[in-house]
Amino acid sequence: MTAAHAAIIFVAGLAAGTINTIVGSGSLITFPTLLALGYPPVLANVSNNIGLVPGGASGAYGYRRELAGQGPRLQRLVPASLAGGIIGAVLLLVLPGSVFKRVVIVLIPARISPGLVAAVFATGIYGGYFGAAQGIILIALLAIFVADDLQRLNGAKNVLAVCVNGVAAIVFVLATRVDWNVAALIAAGSVIGGQVGARLGRRLDPRALRAAIVAVGLGAIARLV
């Protein structure tokens, strides 16, 4: 890895950590960056996932005030995220790499499940398999199913996303090859980005946050399609 490539990956991780904390879909920055630098798709996805876990934890910590009082809600939703994340990670490892290449462009679900737990579980499967735009899906589901302040829901979204990525990362570390240089660079950048994103996101007016979610969601669809 050259110094220039390392700097590019670090900056991509910084940007991804920031946008993940505010709205989600940061992998749409880091994953294409790794592909452009010549990393194979599955290795890029695995290394990217592991690298973004510390950034997700950083962002969730940055939203700790908004998480106050949400323990009972998260106790019901976190297990669904964990289970879904494990299934998605296993699918990534057992299915041929050619399947990942074909499926990745259509992995933004369009349907809403009848129950929030089921929807979060399904999103966890998606997130464990390919995490791009997972945060957008989660915040949309929470906003639909839960009557609460959008900033508080954003805090809950960060916890659920880091649970999915974290448990998927464990599966990847135990079962497949990881480029630890890439993962470490993304982690370093995303931890800083998580704090930057938390500071920026918590100051946004709810209307501005909604506008950002819509804009990033549309951008994510355009990038994947």
C-alpha cells in the first residue's frame, strides 16, 4: 500500500464516519474507494465493515444524551439487529463472490415489514451482507414506527447499526481474510468522523435533518442503481 493510497482510505473513512453518524450510507464512500484502488469486492466489503465498527461506536457515544431513556426500546431491537447481522455476514461468506457483485446494486429494500422488530431484523441481514445505506433504512423505519424526536431516533439508529456491523465483523474476523491495513485506516478515520458527525448532526434542526436523510437516501439509490 502506498502512502497516497493510505491517505485516500483514511480520508474516505473520516467522511464515512461523519455521514454514518448523521444519516447513514457512509459505505457508499469507502466501498467504492476501495474498489477504485483495486481491492476485490468481497475483501473490500469485509475490511470496510470492520473498519467502520469503531466509527459507529464513536458516533453512538456522541449521541449518548439522546439515548437516555431508550433502554427498553433498544433491548427489543438490538437482538433483531444482532441476529440479522450474523445471517447477513454468513451469507456474504457462503455465497459465491459473483452473487455479491450482481446483488449489491439492488440491496436497498423497498418494502416495509408489518412489525418494526421484523423490519429491523431484515435490515440487519442486509447490513451484515452489505452495509451501504443501512442507516438510511433504519432511521426511516424508526421514524415510521416510533413516535419520538428525530434526533433521539438517530441515536437509536447509530446503536442498531453498530450492533449489526460489530457482530458481522466478528464473523468476518473468525471466518475470512481481512486486509487489516485497510481496516485500521478506515477505523482511524471513522472514529474521528463519528465525533464530527455527532457534533454536526445533534445541532441540525429536525427539518434540516429530514432533508439530509432524504437527500442522502436518494443519492444512495442513484449510486447503487
